[in-house]
Amino acid sequence: MIICVEDDDNIRELEVYTLRSMGFKACGARDSKELEQLLKKDLPRLIILDIMLPGVSGLSIMHSLKADAKYKQIPIILATAKDREFDKVKGLDAGADDYVTKPFGMLELVSRVKAVLRRTEGAPASEQPQLLTHGALKLDPVSFKVWNEDGEVQLTLKEFEVLKKFLEHPGRVFTRDQLLNDIWGYDYAGDTRTVDVHIRTLRQKLGACGEIIETVRGVGYRLQAEV
């Protein structure tokens, strides 16, 4: 089940209709109270969450969900009319796995939903990849945990996937379009700023270890090769 939390009836109904037409089970909630009732019935595969909601804001809802062990693993896509970089960074820091800026097309929304679900549900549990390391930085692909010199680092799913990509290919340069396609699962060249925002928040969260993610001017990013 995918839950669409949106106070605009037309947008919410369109989201639910589109997802159902694409083969997903979906339902809608107008606010935090309706979402709470749905969560009591069953855990959703994903939540599409509007930031500007009456009463309790989408960011506040997300903070509560991520602080609860029962709900913290549910992937969240923020849907917001706010297009300022500050708002996007704030949403990602709060735990969002992706975001879409209104107005957005329904096909774009479906692409983002599929990409997030591939990342959260696609890996066979039987696979036991080795720990990825780079100096003091360590990443466990199985437990989705990351550590730096100060201890465990809390990353969103997309930040984790970007870092994993870099650690698997140290020294290799990735363009923004490559990262967008490989990590987000769709080719949407007009939104490469998404990559820049994630890289910025990833560097901040990694602290001193964030310096190993280098900007290749005019091209993209790479992980500094270990000496």
C-alpha cells in the first residue's frame, strides 16, 4: 500500500488514481489524523507526503515517523510547492528519501515511486556484501549503516546509495546525469540540482570524511582514491 498525504482533494485523488492505474495499491489521507488511522491498519510500502498540511506539517509528521522504530524504515517522498534549496535540504535532513516540487507530472511521480521501491525492496536478503571502507569511513550494505571517525552517521536512503556508489568505484568520476539515472532510476536532466543537494547534505553529515567526495568542475563528482 502507498499512502498519499495531501490536503488538496483534487491532487490527492489524482495521485491515488494514477498509482492504482499503474498497478499499485494506494489510498489517500487529508492530514496527520487520517494518516495515523491508516497506519494503525497496516504498514505502507511508501508514503508520499505533502509538506504544507493543515494542523501538523509534513516535516513534523516525518520527524515523528523517523523517531518511531515501527515506522522509521518506511520510505518517504516529499511533495511540496516550496522550491527553495533550503526547504529541500531541510526535508532531506529530516529523513526524506526523495522529493518532488509542485507542480509535478504524474509520470514523474510514478518514476520516483518505482525508483525508491527498487532501492528499498529490491535487494535479496540472502546477499551478504562486504563492508565498504575508505579511511575512517565504513559502510555496511546489509544493515544500511555508515560510520565515520565519530561513530554511526544517520543518512537518508538516497544519501546512502550515493555514498555506496562512490565507495564501490573510488576515483571514478560520475556526472550528475549518471548519478540521477543510477540512483534515482530515471533520466530527468532538468533536475540535476537534486544531486547537488544530496551531495551537500552527505558531505555535511560525514564531517571530516565528507572531504573525500570531490567536485570535478564542469563534470560531476568522485570519491578521492585512497593512497
